[in-house]
Amino acid sequence: MASGGSLDIDAVLAVLRRFSQLEGQKQPNEMHGYGTVAASKIELSYSSRSPIPLLLPAAPFKNSSPLKVLDTKNPDFAEELGLARLDHLCNELAKVYRYGAELTIVSDGPVYNDLLCIPGSDFYDYGVKLRKIAADQGFTRIRFRRLADVLGIADGDSLPKDEYIALADTCRAEMEARFLPDQAEIKEKIETHKDTNLTYQAYVKLTDEDLRWGPDLDPEIKNNKERYTEETRKIAVKMTERLLAYERALEAAFPDHVRLSIHRSTGESKIPVPLIPQLDGFGLQPWHCCVVVTAQGRYITGHFKDYQHNDNYEVIQKDGRPFLVREKNEDFNWPEHIKLHHTYGGKVIVENTLLEDMEFTTEWKVKLANLTLRFKNVEVRGFQI
């Protein structure tokens, strides 16, 4: 951990660049205009001997489409990887900044759930489950806040579930009343502001693909192609309007925080951080995908429909629920009492779950050697080595 000495702002920005990925990025570790803003906020934190405050609006609710995710209600390996990467970011910052870093995730579930016909209980329960993952994994640098906290309406975590869900309409109305731009500015942002347009285009695609799966969607809209198309376009615009209001609300509530984003971005107004980086692009957000573990040790973000009926892949469960998709390979086939656990950083744990330690057979040694060649890190538990 960093200690003593003066602030090395270049080292801090280098860590942020390493975890970011900019739209149109021409070289690794590039950072655009927001780097100057981030630097000033980091310097302010240093002068007050405080951790670097990071802000990330994210994790609204699990996608309702069974074509995209393994479980439309529960987090899985994708969310574990995403949270682990954010924790990793904080840990790396602590190596070059003596006061460490703290990351606040603001769940934007109630910002959008009514538009996508998602019940309030879904976004609330999803947030609770993410908090449990962070606690179980020891991600102490990650904190969670709700929309009610952002607006100063209530302490979101202190309210019972039913009261917070009932407050969602009030939160949305308050946010729009205080922070929604006028229609001319909204239109201009969508047409001319690169980041806003990127997000709007993502919303158009999202609503077209996913609105039909919303439990609360009117069947007459769902079953009429023209009405459905019209509805998705209107909702994409409305989501963008809410986004702009939400951005202003976040800036008002967290003026000193360094702003991160899980959306593709040019880096002019925030630092885009892919939660599950991919070799060929930004990667899908954990709540919109499943993670595929390949025989070569890669973690790929994809949609379940592309693997569901492919005999070369299988769904791996954890605690009785679908957790990830894995490519079939003989090196993944072990006796029932030996479990494979895939973790952040391309690590695989080979665990003997019997009470007594066991010796490796020749066959198991070959499998272990093959896994070691393919994965970045292999850990063995419950064996005599």
C-alpha cells in the first residue's frame, strides 16, 4: 500500500487508465478530457487526507429475457466478476495513493424499472443480493446507495422493502422535477453529444429486445408488432430523458466523486470501465449476459440463447442455481467429490470436498497440468501434493 511522500497523480491516473476502455481508443491506457477533472478531484481528496471517492451508477435489475441470462431474478458469475473487478480497481489505487479508494454503486433500478415493465420487487431484491455478494467476498471498499439517498428523500437502506418500493414513483417524480432538462436540450444531447447518443442507441436496442419480457407489459402491446415498435422507441427516448436527469442528480449529490461508467463512452465526461473486459470489445454488462468459460481459460460475455442448444457447452450450477456456461472439455471432468471453482482473474480452484486429503492419480495430474497451461492461476485444495 502507498505510504508517505507526496501525491503522484500520474500514477493514480495510470491505474484508472489501465481499468478503462474508451470509445474510439487508438492506443492502450489513453484517457481523454475527463482525466483533468478526475485529477482535480483526486487532489482535493488528497488535501483532506481522504480516500479517492469513486461513483458508479449501475446494477439496476437482472435482465428479464431468458434468451440473454441464465436466471432472470438472481446474480451469478457475471456479477461476481464485475464486483471483483471494481474491488481490484480500489486495491490497485491503494497501492499508489496512501489513503486508498472507496467506490459507491448507486443502483439505478427505480430510474428505469417502470419503463421496462419490471416489478419493483425485482430491482429491490437484486440490490440486496449484490450487497450479499460483496459482503461474502470481502469487498469492503464497495458501498451501495439507492436513488432515495441521491435525492435526499430518505435513507434507502433503513426503509423496509415495501416502503422503499412504494417510494419509487415519488423518487422518479422528484428527480424529473429537479433535474430534467427541457425538451430542446434533450433533443440536442441525443443528436450531437457522443456519449448521450451512444447510450440512446443502446437503449433503442435494449428496449426492442427486452421489453417483451417485462412481466408488467400490456399483452396488447406485446402482441402487436407496430404498437410494440412504437412503444420501444418512445421508451428509449424516455430512458434517455431520465438518464440526463439522473446524471444531474448524481453530480449534485456526489460533486467530489470521480465518475465511472459501465457504458461505452468517449471519456469526455466520465471514465468507462468494462466490468468483464473482452479481447474484442467493451463486453456486456453482468446483468444483461451470462459468462462463458472456454476450454482455453477465457471468460466471454454472451447471451444464453447462443449456447443453450449447443452440445459443446453446459450450464454449471452453484448452490442449486445456474451460475455460468462452460465449454465441454475432458479436463473439466472430475469425480463428483472434486469440484472446480472459477474465480476472478482467470483462476480455477480444484477442490477435494471429502473430509480426508487425497493423493492425485496419474489421470488427475494430467488434467491438472492441462488446466495450469490454460488458466492464469490454478489452486489445489484438499489434496496431498
